[in-house]
Amino acid sequence: MGQTIAEKIFSRHNLAQQPVRAGEFIGARIDGAMCHYQFMDIHDLAVEAGFKDGFPRVWNTDRVFLLVDHHQPALSQSYADDNVLIRKEAGRLGIKHFHDAEPGIAHQMMPDYGLVRPGELVVGNDSHTIAYGAINAGSTGITRADMLYVLLFGELWFQVPKSIRVVLEGRQPGYPIAKDIILYLAGQYGDDFAQNMALEFTGSLVPQLSMDSRMCLSTHGVEVAAKLAVFPFDEKTRDYVAARTDKPYEPVAADPDAAYEKEIVVNVDEMPFVVAKPHQFGNVGPVDEVKGIEIDQAQIGSCSNGRFEDIEIAARMLKGRKVAKGVRFIISPSSQQVYLQCLKAGLIETLVESGVHVVTPGCGVCQPKVGFLADGEVCITATTRNFKGRKGSLNAEIYLGGPLTVTAAAVAGKIVDPKEVFDEL
Amino acid sequence: MSFDLNRVIRGRVWKFGDSVDTDSINPFYLYHTMEELKKHTLESFRPEFPKEVQPGDIIVAGRNFGCGSHRPGLVLREVGIAAIVVESASRLFLRNTIALPMPIFVARGISDIVQDAEILEIDYPSNIARNVGTGASVAIPRFPPMIEQIYEYGGLPQLARQRYLAEKAVR
């Protein structure tokens, strides 16, 4: 019997150096550990556990990646104070990859700076660390206590996940649909259908999907409770990685006779535009079901949708149009690199002319630092989550949709099928 | 605070449904101190919870408890929750709660055997959770030895510290 991608990754990293099967509990060797602004919380856990002066070491100064991300620039003095402590610790521990004075989202910067590579096992103390599956890596979020263990020893316990084969069929239209695909899956199969399992994407759509779309899908693996969400390695992956790192790596592919828990087939040609309604990711319906609902705010950004193609489709549709009166349309690129790419392509000018608030790269539009909602307000957003109260008031309503659906709503002032607003589609 | 897996836990039940998220358990970006968090934990699902929860109470919930971010449920331990018993838990919340350590058990069918405010008894050594009033029970699966060890050490940070000291002594 052959192995899934997940079984291969965990076999490769098994401390016992034995091939593994889904279900086994193992100790695994870690290739990379991503920590962000909460690094001092992990430091504090170490102190509580008896390491009086904090971490006595990190296991490998070249494999720990510290990105201040969420909290740069500092949003209050207490964040600024924390950032000073992080800076001191990074220096004391000799951490080589420290991205400090730079706004942006770790999950964009990790692949963009070539810090993660195909076939690796990479962990991070953030749930969306699962994102790097897009470049054929085994990556997943871990807890602060887990990270304490990883930083000391470069090892961690895992249960080898069962795998679900997600077969994506159909044709890529002239706009991104990754968000619609993952929302559709959550709606059809539930927001925990992949609980503790690995998603393996395959099918005729996959070679057509951009790296940006793959990253959206992998990032959102955690919204359907997955441990890994991995794409196969292909020419696009190879080119993407080659442009960012020359360190060697070994891609991973499933065996033809690998055993899957189940197989799910989606034909995107038959898939409508969908949204998640308040207040859960799996509360999904076609846009038509909620069309006409007036909105106060629209957003594009976060580790799921702050990439070039998300912002490009918004700018393309807004060219010569205006955001509806009274609607706040906030867009945040996911990193400085993405921001620059958008600037050079002329997108930012179009957005500002149309009335969009372009805000600093980072997590702020999603884990709210900007754009809080008041009682009774309605927001449609291409970001990660729509939990009750996530953007302030417990009496606000958050809808999730793809960047095209969000842009259409921003122009119309209400939720609407994008094809009704944009004749060119 | 360590937790002895061999101690029987008995407490009043707070019931929750499916997909209770960590934003609700730990809304840290709205409330910045533990004292504030204690006044708001889980209010988006049950506004009375932070006001009325008592030390020793037990949370019983449906599928996917603790979904969302990787934030821990430390605040639940701080308000005195003695154990969490769920149909299923998000893997990050499960890892977090084991690492704290705090008792968390995945017991299929738990929602069917106990109602809000009833008394539940959790007997891990006997692998059973029982409604004290009705006698109805469900099985509690055993943890693998790797996880039992984390509980024995008083949490993953403590286990890490002991391993570090042991390796240093050998060198």
C-alpha cells in the first residue's frame, strides 16, 4: 500500500526513522519554526516552567523565523514595549531570520522570502501556518506550549493525519475563485469536515490555479479544521521557489495506491458565487440567497486574500467606477512586496481614485486593528473569519466572500451577484 | 497547576453547541487583561456564562470546540472550569488544552446524555463519563502514552524543562 503526501512528509521526519501510517502518534523532526508577535508569550511560558531567564537556547538559529508581523507598526505603547522585548530576545538567542521593522503577514513573507520549501515540515504559532501547503510543504499551526518545545529541541509530537483527496475539476475563469471553492466546500461538508486530517488537492483545475489561489486554499485549510492542506509540486511551484531561494529541497508526491479517508470532487464550472453568512465559516449559501442586503463596509486582505490577484481583480473592476456612497471599502496588501507589486502595476492609484481606503500591510483588517464595526453594521469581507464579535460589536454582521463578490458589493452598496454589476464578466 | 488524570471530576454542566470559536473563548484583541477576559469569555454564545460560571463547573459542547485561532483556553481554567467534554475539538484547541494541562475529553455522544445544569461525573481511569442524575453514560477514550505523559509532567512546558535538565545532566 502506498503513502499519501502527509504520510510521506511524516515518514521523512519521523524521529524513529520508520515509515508511518495515518493514525500513528510520532515524534517528528522540525525543519522550520515560525514565531510572530506573540513570541513573548512563549518566553513567558518558558519562565513559568522554570527557565528563569527565558529560553536557554533555540535548537537551531537558522531554522527559527521570527516575524513581528501582526504588530508592526505598533498600535499602542504596550505593543511597542513588547516589540522592544522581542528585539532583545532575538538578539540574545542569535535568531538569524528576524523580520522586525516591516509590516506584513508572516504567511506571505515566509514563502516570499524563501524561508519555507517543498517537502519540509514547518510549524508556526499561528493557525494559518497551514498556508505553506500551497508550495508543497507540510506546514501547520501549533500552540505556544508546542512552540516552546520546538524551540528547545526541534522536535514535536504529532498524530499522522488521515487524508482527504480534494479533486478540483473545471476551468479557471478570468478572476480568482479560490475563496468560493473553500467556502463551497465548508458549506457542503461542514466547517470541520477535515478535522485532524490532511487535504490533498488534485484535479484538472490545479495546474491552472495561480500560486496566490493555492495559498488562499491552503491558508483556509484550517477553516475546515485540517492539519495540512497540500498541493502537488509542479512547474509553477518550481518557478515560484526558484525565484526566492537556492537552498536544496525534495518535493513530495502521493503514491498512486495511497489510501484516502474520502474523496471529494468539485466541478468549479457548476459552482455559483457563494458567501459565508454570519457567524460561522460553514454557514454558506449562494450569493443570490442574500442579495440586496445593504452593507456598511467591504474589505479585502489578510493571509487568505491580501495577495496580488485579490487586489488586482478589485482594481480591474473598480476602474472607472466608484465605491457606493457611505460604504467604507478597506484593502490591505498582505506584505510590503505585494504592496509594491500593486503600486508598480498602477492598482493603488485606481483604488484610491475609486474611494478605497488602502491601509498598511498586515493582519489588521481581519484580526481587527482597523475598521471596527458598530452595532447593527454589516460588513462583507475577503478575509479569514466571520465569528460573532470579531470586528467589534456582537451585534454586527460579517459575511465572507471572494474578492470579486466583495468588490461588487462595495460598488452596489449591497450584496449582489458580481455578474449583475460587472457586465464585462 | 497540574492535573491528575486519575482523579474523578464531578461538576455542574454548561452546554454549548457546535463550532464554538476561540474568538469567543478568548477575545484578547478586545479585552487585554485576564480580569477583563474573565468577564467576557464565551459571552457571544451565552451572555450569562461569564457572570454565573462557578469554580468546578464542566463545559460540554458539540463538534469542533475551540475552532479558529491557536489561542489557548487559559481563561476557562482561570474562571474555574474543571473539565471540557466535547463531541470533537479543533486540533489546536485540543493540543493547547493538553499542553496547559487542563482536562479535555473527546467523548462521542456526550451531548445526548447530559443537559444544561445537570451534574456530570468524569472517571478517566474507568474510561467513563456519567450523568449523575440519570445514570446515562458514554465512553471516554484513553489518551496515547505520549499524551498521558504530558499530563503526568504537569504540562508540555514542564515536560520540556525536565527533558532539558536531564539532557544537560548527561552532558
